[in-house]
Amino acid sequence: MNPIRRPCLAAAAALLVAGCATPRIDGQWSDPAFATRSLRDQKVLVSCRGPDSTLARLCEDRYVAAVREAGGQPLTAPMPVDPAGGHEAVAKAAREAGAVAAIAAAVNVAGVTQASYGPSMGFGFGGGFGGGRGGIGFGGIGMSVPLGGVRPQTSYGMGSAVLDAASGREMWSVRATSPVADDAPVQIGALARTSVDAMRDAGLFGPR
């Protein structure tokens, strides 16, 4: 292969992967009683939980940015909300922060696969020896030895519920799943953005 074409093909492959890396919405639910509720220009508490504190904080950071972009005024609790308290604990934290609503999100690992990375070295053998019709030939023998390794590729899922702070009732919820990849911050950011986009489509950040 022409060495000049290799970077071009690699770039094209990267663009193709990036274009297919959008999380999918698995399902949504809404309470008709809050159909006209808008969170635009309103204080909204964001609370995330996950398999570890790093993923939970990444979720909160990405969600805060997405809510601000949508037109809300995102807040986070000074201390992580106790997950054992469920939605009521998140709603209580929202009331104490002066927010009218809360987003309670949970990140989980949806799947893990093993993917090889790095270059490989190939060996080929050809030719033969001997004379006449009794010669012995060797041809088409080859092998490839990986020089890289194997690392896990993870897919994350995110469930999000929008809560009314005053009553603790769930107004709307969504579930999204990211494609398998090896960059957790990018995946979690895409999940938060996709979830907030679904909220906007549902009218939760519509004009007030």
C-alpha cells in the first residue's frame, strides 16, 4: 500500500467510527401532569451516582454543562447524595439548594469486550529445493505476531429521572446506552448530552 494513503485511510476510519458513536435512546417515560412544565431559566439540581466516584463526578460535570447549554441553571449538591435515599433524597437536596427540580442520573457498565491494539509483525516463507520430480517445495506459509496487546472496550448505560423538588414526584425519565469504546469521559459526556437533548425534545426546556 502506498504509505501516503495510510494516514488518509486511518483518518477516514476514525471519522466513520466517530459518526457511529452516538448513544441510543432505549426508552422514555413522562407524567402527563407535568406536560407543561418548563425548566428554562430555573435552578435544577444535578445528582449522579455510578460504580465509582470518578464516573459519578464525570456524569455530574457533563450533565451540568448540557443543562446549562439547554437553558437551565444547574446546581450540584455540596456533598454526594446518599443513593440509599432514592429520589426523595435527591428532591430534598434540591429543595435545600433552592432548586425547583432535580435530575437524578445513574451510570452503569452496560457491557465490556476485549479489543486488540497495536501493530503486528508478519512472516512469510516461499520457494523450495530439490531436483526434478522429486523436489520438496515450501510456499504460502505465514504467521502474524501481535506487538500490541488487549484492552477492554466498555459500553455505558445512563438512566435519568427529572424530579419535581417540592413533591419528589418523577416528571420524566429516559434510558440511554453508549456504543462500545475505550474513552469513558467521552461516552459519559455523550450520554448526558443525548439525555438532555431528549428532555428538550420533550419540551422540558421549552420557552417560558
